[in-house]
Amino acid sequence: MPLRYLDCSFGYRTGVPVLDSLTVEFPPGSTVLLGPNGAGKSTLLSLGASVLTPLAGRVVLGSLDSASKKDRAAYRRRVGWLPQHIRPVPGLTVREQAAYAGWLKGLSKRRAWDRSAQALDRVRLTESAERRSHELSGGQLRRLGIAQTLVHRAEVVLLDEPTAGLDPVQRGVLRDLLADLADRMSFIVSTHQTEDLADTYRQVVVLDRGRVAYQGDTADFLAPAADGDSAERRAETAYRALVQGEA
């Protein structure tokens, strides 16, 4: 089911809106969220994860409202959140941290523990299950973060700059992982990395100064660029034509 933002407004300071009456729908599948620094991407995802609450408007998944007290627990079980920085929980092993995330989402301790093994297998961390989570590399921590969303079987996973700070090999592993998981959940991924858009994402949303500058299929997004250019160059050309720069 789609994640919808309906006339959403939010600002961190009075009179300075980051998002102003924004309406956008993210359909099932993989969507890449592009935009310059200050465009409101992290705010948009934080609202979708119910980390933040709209000052006006609603964020809904099906019939569930992110800000409704009666809906919040069910909403959070269906929406996974991967912020820019995944923090290891002191003293916990990798499997314990994955299980802990499931327990926080409302699973029993036994079910969270059982599902943690399956989740770590999906992200290729089984061999690291008994290591302390603080011993993981940056790329492994991102994969642990995704495992934490798999434990409670989220339907929609929001990832804020998941490849930031990763080397090319780690970025490739993460892209392969998202492709592998695309058959069972939807992703909305905020990123500055424009390579492999056509291979990784079905839809592109470009956010600029708190408004949607573009939304559509990846092929349509790339179409205006020159056919002879590389895929990355075509994406950069299409992107630059739509945005005004940092807010």
C-alpha cells in the first residue's frame, strides 16, 4: 500500500517551514528521493517514520495515521526506519541488537529472537551474529540497520543516505541487498548517489526547497538526457535541470 503525505507542513523554527502543505504519494516498489542539502529529504523521511509529527496535515499508510495514538504502534510495525547513523547498542551482540529492535516494535522476546536469525541471514550477517555490534564496520552496521527492520517485517523501509561514507565495494553490497529484498518490501531511499538509478529504483522523486520538483518512472526521469551519455551522467543532467541548488 502507498505511503501518503497529505498537505503536510513542518518547520523547526516558527515561521520557517521546511515543508509547506506538501502532498506526495509513494507507491509500492523502490523509490529514490533526490534533492540538494536543505531540500527537506531527511525531514520528509523522519515524518514518514513518525520520528517527527506534522505541524499540519497527515502521513498515512493505508488507513493508519502516523500521528494517531491508536494507530501509532501498528503504523510503526509496518514502517521501518534507517537513519543516516546506525548506533551500536553498548554490550549487545549483533543478534541481540536485531532482536531488541523487534521487541521494541511489539514482538515477544521469543519471536524477536527467532526472527533475528532469519533477518541476519537475509543481510548476510549470520557469521557476525555473536560479535559485539560496536565491532562492525560502517557497511556492516547499515546492513544490521536493515536487519532490524526485517525482524518486525516492515512493509515500507525508509533509508536516509544509506551509502554515505561507504566505499564503492560497500555501496555495491548495499545496492545488491536492496535489489534482493525488493520482492518483499518497498523502499524509499534518500541519496546523493545517482549511479545505477535505472537498475535499482522504479521511481524517482526530486525534492527541492520543500516541494516536489519531479515524480515519475526512472526511465521518464532519464529520458531528457543525451542517449550517448553514461547512466550516471544522464541522471546528473536530469537532476540539475530540476533543482536550484542548496536551500
